[in-house]
Amino acid sequence: MDSAMSKLLLIYCIIFALAIIDVKGLKNVKLEVTPEVVEQGQEAILRCSYELEDEPLYSLKFYRGEHEFYRYSPNERPQTKIFNFTWIEVDASRSSESQVTIRKVDFILKGNFSCEVTTNPSYTTMTSTKSLTVVSVPRGKPVIASERKRYEPGETLRANCSIPLSRPAARIFFTLNDDAINNIYVQNLKSNQQKLQSSRSSTDLNSITLTRSLMNDGQQQQQQQQYRQTSSEDLLQGIELSMPLQTFHYRSGQLNLRCRAKIADIYDEWSELQLGTRLREPVPERVRSSRASSQYHNAICSILLGLSILLFYSR
Ligand SMILES: *[C@@H]1O[C@H](CO)[C@@H](O)[C@H](O)[C@H]1NC(C)=O
Ligand SMILES: *[C@@H]1O[C@H](CO)[C@@H](O)[C@H](O)[C@H]1NC(C)=O
Ligand SMILES: *[C@@H]1O[C@H](CO)[C@@H](O)[C@H](O)[C@H]1NC(C)=O
């Protein structure tokens, strides 16, 4: 057989194989996770859509990693089967032949979920996989603490900025009068660093040992407990600023110290502290923060006022 002939034969075989797969009953298996990024403690819904052709559904199985935790088989009684693991809480009343609702999602569940659809009698099976991300986002805005309310040129500005611990960690940074601050003046807050590290490593441990410890529910629970204890709200993450002030910092006549914290695309907040000099009082204890709308209103008011004065005098 010459090579052109064998190529043709190969192509024919592939087309034939595809045709068989297509005929045997199953198409478009697709898992959807809502939301794909879920906050710790909230719920997630897994929807598995599929198209049956000619053959009836035999079973629909949901997995976290390798572990099946939910099965729907229309020919069995009961039709739904929930595998009782401590690391996952399925809401039976809101789970069906195509979806599963998971309550109180914890970090341990972060990872790949799949649904596997099987038809009968050919036992054609198709799987779809999606990953779930679990985050913990702090409420509120970053908090700035300045050693003093006023600073003179030549003095050292010392201030901290913190927010409650989050996962993933936040990126926190200061600006002074909208200028970036050199990293050499900034450190991570020390007080919480050790606690922070220990809580991080305990959760890393969780994810590493997940597969193994799934077999051992008691141990698993212990690990989750451990994390819950260390993730409480009193743990902070933050930065510490210590920067000598120079005359150019006073160009605009005041010091606006702003701290901004960002966590991926899910959290972006800032707070601002206005510091004075001995000559100028600080704007009294005013802490501004991310709500920019009033500033816009002020700006619009000023423009309108300006325009009306202009109109008044041009008459
Ligand atoms: C899970 O536990 C519930 C009650 O706690 C029980 O009715 C159900 O049969 C158990 N499921 C499995 C698969 O063991
Ligand atoms: C999840 O699945 C993707 C591919 O779909 C794979 O690259 C990744 O390693 C998987 N993650 C885990 C934790 O198994
Ligand atoms: C900033 O945090 C450090 C470490 O916790 C603390 O020693 C210092 O007093 C704090 N500074 C201010 C201005 O709150």
C-alpha cells in the first residue's frame, strides 16, 4: 500500500470513529461552577449540563478531585446518593439530576470539581472539569494609624496600615500626595507576621494533605478546626512606614497619606489621612476613604458656581 493510500485510510478511520462516538448518545457535557470564586462560608452551585441522544442517562457523578461525593442514578432507589464526608456539605434539597449545591464552602474545597455523565447500555462516559477558588475578603477599608498628627520637614513619618487577614493576601501600599513611596521605607507589620506565617502554613498543609486525609475524616476535621482558629478576624496584615520627610513633600502645603489595599480583582479599598505641620493645623481628624462621589459632587458644584459667577459678570 502506498503512503497516500494509507493516509486516506487513516482519515477515514478517524471520521468513522468520530461518527460512532457521536451516535452513541452523549454530547456537550459541561460543568459550570457558580460563582467560580466563592467566599469562605458561602455556597457554590455546580451545574452539569449534557445532551442525551438515543440513550437514557445511567448515572451522573460529581467529584472533588478523585472523590465522588454525589451521584444521581435514575434507575436506583433512592435516585440521589450523597456521600457523607465531613469536608463537604451538600444541600440535598437543592441538588438534583443536574446540579449540586454546596453549603459553607471552606478553603479545603479549593481545587478541581468534575461531573461525569454515563449513559446506558453503551456505558459512554464523558467528564467535564472546572476549578473552584475559595477566598476570604475582609470587610471595610484599610486602617491607617499615624504616630502623630503633625510632622515637620526633617522629621520621620511613622504610620501603619492594616486590614484583617485575607486569602489570598492583599497587596498594601502607601502613597503620599499621590506619589508612590520607595519600598526602602516600608516593611511588613511585624507583630502579626509570625501568626500570619503559621496560619498560612497550616492551610498549605491542608491542601497538600487533602487527598490523603480525605480517607481519614477525623484528622481532616482537626485540620479544618486548626485553620478556623487561626483565621479569626483579629489577625491583621499590614505595612509599617518610616520615612524622613523632606521639604518637597510639603509642596502642596499638606501631607495626604493614603493607604490602598488590593486583593486580586475582588477587593480594592483605600483610606486617607491628612497630616498637618506645626504651622498648619491638620484638617481636623478627617479620614477620607474610597467613596469618591462626594468629591465629584464638590467638583461639579465648584464648576457650576464658577460658571454662574462668570455669567453674572459677563452680563
Ligand atoms: C449520609 O447520612 C444520611 C443521614 O445522616 C443518611 O441518610 C445517608 O444514607 C448517608 N449517605 C450515605 C451515602 O451513606
Ligand atoms: C486541575 O485541572 C487542571 C487541568 O484541567 C490541572 O492543570 C490542574 O493541575 C488540576 N489541579 C489539581 C489541584 O489537581
Ligand atoms: C505600628 O506597628 C508596630 C508593630 O506592631 C508598633 O510597634 C507601632 O507602634 C505601630 N505604629 C503606629 C503609629 O501605630
